[in-house]
Amino acid sequence: MEDLSLATREVAGHTVVEVRGEVDVYTASLLRERLLAVIDGGAGRVVADLRRVDFLDSTGLGVLVGALKRLRMSGGDLVLVCDNEKLLKIFQITALDRVFALHSTVEAATSPPAG
Amino acid sequence: MPTVRLAFSSVPRYVRTARLVAVAVARRAGVPEDMLDEVRLATGEACGAAVARHRRHRIAELVRVEMSDDGPYVVRVIDACGDQHTARHPAGHDEEAEDADRMHEALLAALVKDLEVRKGEDGTEVRMVWPVRRRLSGI
């Protein structure tokens, strides 16, 4: 499945999953498996970097929400990095921009809150 | 009547093919460039939901897509999952799928101003319409 690629790295105590390509009904299962593996591996603060995602449908949104719920149950969190207007519009339409913390850079997503 | 028809088995990878075809036909039909992303996402949503319904309720029939441009651009996505199938093979509880269904409905309603969803005994039809810019002939 070359239409989606995933890379995981650690940044400032966060596990960053970089997602590239199209997240849809075909590839969403790969993203689900990766996020579950990261969470089951003990990661509590997870960042999904979506800046190189060029298509995201409701199946992909369902995977992100599922991972968020799982993390929050154990005191963790999933934050998103997204600077693509098309994707941001999808988060606004579905009101998920009020559910997820959205940042435009990985640095902002992994920085401790100011104050 | 200039119409493009596509039928595919309920396999997720074919949803991408349907998206690509819908956008290619939309472009040729004269749908404005700034609406092509909406065509792509909405067609993907409608086809993805049809495939999911077929798989959840164990329906072997093909999902059909019809694209017609002899007026405004009309995309119809027709599946074979009707009330009789959902009653025969009810889907199990799946929280992620239920969340995705809610977002699917929100996306379709927001992306397509002219949207009609008809659910019947034999299946579901999603009809989506976009305006086109007509080119002057001979130019």
C-alpha cells in the first residue's frame, strides 16, 4: 500500500507519527494499527503530523477520534499538526477543530504550554 | 445522454478509482476548478460509505456510480444495501464506525449544496449535483 506512509520518531517527550499520502477507507487501517501500536507501547503524548496528508476522509477522522479517546482514558492526549487549508476545513465542518488541539508545526505541538 | 458509468466490487481500494474518475469527468464537464476538491471528497465519502455498508451487511453486489453532465454535473452513487439487508445481517456495535458515520454525514451535507439521499427496501442512492461553466462552442 504505497499510498500511505508512516514514520514514528520521538520529539521532546512526545511520540510523533508523521503521516504522508492519502488517509481513506483503503489506508485508514494502517494508520489505526500504527497509532494503536504506539499507544500500546506506552506512549501517552502522541502527535499526528498531517502536513503531508493530501486527502483525509471520514474513515481517517474516525481513526483519529478513536485514538484520542483511547489516549484520554489513560490520561494521555493526541494532538495534530496541520497547515493545509483543505484539511483544516474538514476539521471545521465536522467540529473536530474543537475536539483536537491543532498546531501548524511539530515544535508548537511538542512545546510545554506557556506560563 | 452523456453519462459515464462505473461499477465496482466492495473493495476499499476501488473507492480511490471512483474518486479519480469523478474528478476527471467533472473537469471535462466544466465544474469550476475550485469545486473539484469537493467533488473528490464527496464522491469518496459516498462511495466509501456504500462499500462499508456492503461489507457490514455482507452484500456481494457491485456499487454503482453514474456521472452525468448533460446539464449540471450529477453524480449518483447507488448501493444494494436496503432495509431488507440491514434487517437480515445487523451490524455489530463499532464505536469508531459510528463516529465515522456521523462525520461522513456532516461532511456530505456541508460539501454538497444539492444533495439527495434516498434509502429504500433494495438500496441507497446518494445524488449530488454541482454547477458547470459552459464553454462557448468553437472557441
